[in-house]
Amino acid sequence: MEKLQEIRSTQKKISPHILVMEDDANVARGLEMVLTEEGYAVNLAGTGALALEAFKQKRYDLLVADLRLPDIDGIEVIKKVKAEKPETEVIVITGYGTASIAVEAMKLGAHDFLPKPFTEEQIKASIGDALKVDVAETAEAFTRETDVAEEKLIQKREVIQALNRTAEDEDFWRDLMKNGSAALENYELSSEAKAAIALGDLNWINENVGELTQKQLMFIYKRLEREAW
């Protein structure tokens, strides 16, 4: 649990990374200043090629994408980014926006479309909204992974406790030999784990619990001997 709490704490301290793909130096620097003040880690790319190269070097949570670039159409950059890094949020900014371009960008997975000129509050609100979606999805995935990890820890603990008890409690030993999984009803075990203990499935136990002590192996060996008879 301490390790999981440490991971959560570390995640909270990491600032979202944003790449601004904008060939107008004044606009790019203005966005960099505004977003840095908001606590984001910001990098700039003045061309589509530089933006694609940046994505090869680092993970970005969000791309602020101008569509009119000196080398590559911004839509093409978005296509490539979404194909290779689908989790990346995208906000399109352009001074040449049309309804058809906005629709195309949204179909590619862009979170928002802001025609220039836009205000500081508009871009901050748009980015904040996009990253909330990303953070929520990441948190949900992390929660699922955490739940699975905790379940595995509980299973391991319960299996070990049950096997230790077989070496210390003769009545429990006999009950387990006679009644199988039913003898484990008071343990927080999956049906698969109960069956593995009751049947002496050493392969499952080694894979899901790890190596056992001689004390813990006594019941397993006796169970396997009984099956061999």
C-alpha cells in the first residue's frame, strides 16, 4: 500500500506536458508564457516536422496545433500524432478556420477548435477541459491497475495463511483434505485460488504466490500423494 500511495503522490506532482505547434513566433511565445504561468511544462515547435520530431523524443499530454505551417499541413500532423499517440489531446488554433476544417479536426480526435484571435481565458479554459478528460481517463486506468494489484496481494496473503494453517491445525488439514474448497469459505480467495489449494496445484501457486516454505508445502505434497494413489 505504501508503494501505491507513493506512485499516486508522484503522479500528482508531474505537470502536464504541452507542445505548441505554431509558426508565428509572437503567438507561440505568448502561449508559452500564459501556459507556463498556469503550471504547464511547455515546448514550442515552429514547423510540422519539428513537432513530429518532438513527439519522438518526449511524451506530450496535449498538442496545441496551428493548421497553417510552412512545411506540413497541420491536419496531417494531427493525423500522425493521433495514429501513433492516440492518448494525446489536441486543440486546434487557426486564423483560417472554416466549418469543414473544424469538423475534420474533430473527426480526427481534436478536443476543441479555437479560431484566432482567441483570449487567454478561452485557451486556458479549453486546455483545462481537455486535460481534465485526460487526467480522468488516466486516473480511471490507474485505479483499475491498483485494484488488480491489491487483489493479488490479498490473494497471496490468504493463500499463505491457509497453507500455514494446514501445518498447525490438524482439524483444518483433515477438513481441507475431505471437503476441498468448502473448507476455505472463511478466506478471501477467488474460486480459482481455492481450487488450487484444495487440489494442490503447485504450478498455479508458484505463478501467483511465489515459492513456498517447506512448512507451506507439506499439505501440497500430501495432497499430490493422495491423488497419485
